[in-house]
Amino acid sequence: LFLFSKFSFASESSQMQEIESYLNGIYSLEADILQTDSYGNLTSGTIKLKKPGKLRIEYDDGKADHIILASNGVLAIIDYGSNTEPLRYPINETPLKYLSDKDLNLLDPAIKTKLLASENYIELEITDVEKSLGLSTIVLKFAANPISIVGWEIPVNNTQKTKIILENLKINPEIMDDLFYVSAELMKFYNRTND
């Protein structure tokens, strides 16, 4: 259970700096994921992240036949089980930018932050103050001692959220760039639907 932390301003500020330094020290990560969607459905998969702006989330076969991929400023959601056109977004207009930015600045006036803590865990809520439409908030979750990211939540609306838990986390592994080519994955999608 998370409680509002009773930090002095100075200790809260130092904890924010520690989180910022930790996140900016991550150049790449890979992990297994457990994702809970807005309806409580659980899906497993893997995530690969490489800064700046490269992301690949794949779900285990049989549960969800889609992939989330980002590079060159574009985030695509490709559903191989559907003939629906893949969705594309500028990654800087999604909350995932706070994970994929190379130099995250938690004092940036364009965002507001809220820190919640218990003895063993920390939650950092980041909201884009200028965004009026769509998803603008992410809640990053950390183990406290030492600080280590364990997952995040992205609110979909006031009552629903998508939750990711990281397992078997590896920080700063070597990851090949060709895993993140959105255009190659889109070509694979179109070739499959045209077969």
C-alpha cells in the first residue's frame, strides 16, 4: 500500500534527483512483462527498450497477436489478428516518452510530478500539463532500496488503466537496432494480410 510520503521538501527533491539519475542511466533494458488491461485481462510478453525512442513490446502467442513498436519518433500498434490499419502515434505524444527519452528532466515545467512512497516502494506520477486530449499520465513504480524500476501504469480514463509488471529485468544490455524498424514490421503486416 502506498502512502503519501512525509518527506521534507529537501528529501523529496533528493529522491526525485535520484530517480531522474537512475532513469537517465538506463540506455537500454529488456524484461519479461505481465500486462493487465483495463478489463483485468492478464497477458504476458517481453519488452525491449533502447534510448532514445526505440521500443518493442511483444505478447506471447495465443494471448494477443499484436506488437507495439517505436523508432524514429513513431509508435505503431500492429495487430496481426486483424485487417485493421495499424495505429501510429508520435511517441512524444504518448506517456511512453518518459521511458524512452534519453535525458528526462523531472523539473521540466511542461510536466507535473507527484511522488508517493512507502518503506519499500516508490511511485512517481508524471503528467504532461499541456496535453488536453488522450493519454497524458504515466505512473512509474520502483523498488526503493536500491531504486529499481518494477513497472508502470498508464491511466486510460478516470476508472481504467493498463498496468505493466517487469520480471527478469536486465539493465543496459546490448540490443540490435534492427529489432525496432517500424517500416519492416509494417511491411510484414501488409504482406500477411495480402496473402
